[in-house]
Amino acid sequence: MLELLNNPISTCSQKVRLTLFEKGLEFTDTRIDFRAKEHLTPEYLALNPDGVVPTLLHDGQPVLDSSVIMEYLDEVFPEVPLSPPTPLGRAKMRKWLRFIEEVPTAAIRIPSFNQVFIRHRRDLSEAELASDTEKRTLRRTFYQEMGRHGFSEARLDESLERLRETVARMDAALADNRWLTGEALTLADFCVVPTIDRMRDLGLSGLWDEQQNFTRWWAAIEARPAFARTYAQGTRVSDIYQDLKETA
Ligand SMILES: N[C@@H](CCC(=O)N[C@@H](CS)C(=O)NCC(=O)O)C(=O)O
């Protein structure tokens, strides 16, 4: 029995949702409400001390961290494989997973918070802001830096540069391959999809206007049924914050 404690609008949850849908796995979809801070309750922290989503429960046992969960699902349910069959192929895929976690996944948070999530902090009193920051177990310094007005221009520029670099690197890899690690779709492709989809949602798709290999890859990703299921109505920030539609 699989239960995913998640929020479908969160990019980290979307990585796992893509994997579950692609593999055709049934799961209990338990929604964690960020506004109600359900991810910071003692009950949730007992399962996931980082106070972040997603958390997978497999027969009641927690499995944590989105890319780890993806690999776990692929190992335990190998019927629809999403990892290369050879150790060298898997090493290549894992290198992409590390890069994606370290570079674009971290980078996309800056425009996401500056354009969207900061709205919920602007009107807090000083005491509320301090208490909200204090509660973020894993992200305390991140929230401190963000304050109530968002990250600096310099931080934003650096993040956009990292996202541009990611797209360029992917485009180069996709010149010789159909998917990121070769001729078969793997977890590496799904790991980066939520960042790319969020970029598009935030009006940043101009970063790949000229990148033909990347554009072909993105069209192939969008055509997958798992993509349509992951991005149902209400799962994008622009579904909730209507003004983003004008920039997207
Ligand atoms: N490395 C973790 C990071 C998870 C993470 O940062 N989740 C975000 C949503 S994408 C979250 O729960 N944020 C809660 C918060 O900012 O308080 C993973 O990949 O699972």
C-alpha cells in the first residue's frame, strides 16, 4: 500500500507524481495544506523531520526526499522501468539527478518565491514573520534571507543564470539522445520536468526559444499521459494566482 503525503502544486511532489503515474501505480493521494502548515505539525514532523513534502509511506514506512522516492519506487516496482539497465547507465542517470537537485531545483525556488509565495508573507506582523521563519525546520535561513520582500536582484539573477545553464546543458545532451540519458525515458527526465513547467508558468519559457533539441524533448514530455495527470487543473501556480497568466 502506497500513500503519498504531498501538495500537487509543489515541484518536489510533482516529480513523484509523474513517476507514480508513469508506472501506473495506485496510491492514496493525501494532500498537505501549506497555508494551514500541515507540513510543520508534530505528527508530520515525526514522519519527515525536514518539514517538507513529499513523504511516501510504503506499508506505513516513510521514504523521504523526492529523488530518493523516485529511485525507491523504480527499484521496488520494476515492471515499468525508469532506470537504465546497466550500472554505467544508472551512474549517468544519477549524475543528472544530483545536478538537477543541486542546480535547477534550488534555483527555481528564488523566482517562485519572489513572484508567488512571498505574497503570503508581505502582510504579516514582525512577530508573525519571525515565528513563521522559526518554524521552517529545513529552510530557516532561506526564509530569513527572503524576509517579507523576497530575494535580492543579485540572487534572482544568479538563479536565472543557473536555469539558463541547465537548459543549455540539457539541449546539448539532447542533441544525440532522445531523452536525457539516452534512448529511453528515465527518472532524470521526470526529475527536471517540474522545474521546467514552473519556469514556463512564471513566464520564463523564452530561455529555450532557440534550443531546438530541448523544445523537441519538452513536446515529447508534454505528450505523455503521466504529464497530463500530474498537471491537472489546479496544480500550477498560474491556476491559483491569475495575474501570472498574463506573463506566462
Ligand atoms: N529535498 C527535498 C525538498 C522538498 C521540498 O523542499 N519541498 C517543498 C515543496 S517543493 C516544501 O515542502 N516546502 C515547504 C516550505 O517551504 O515550508 C525533496 O526533494 O523532497
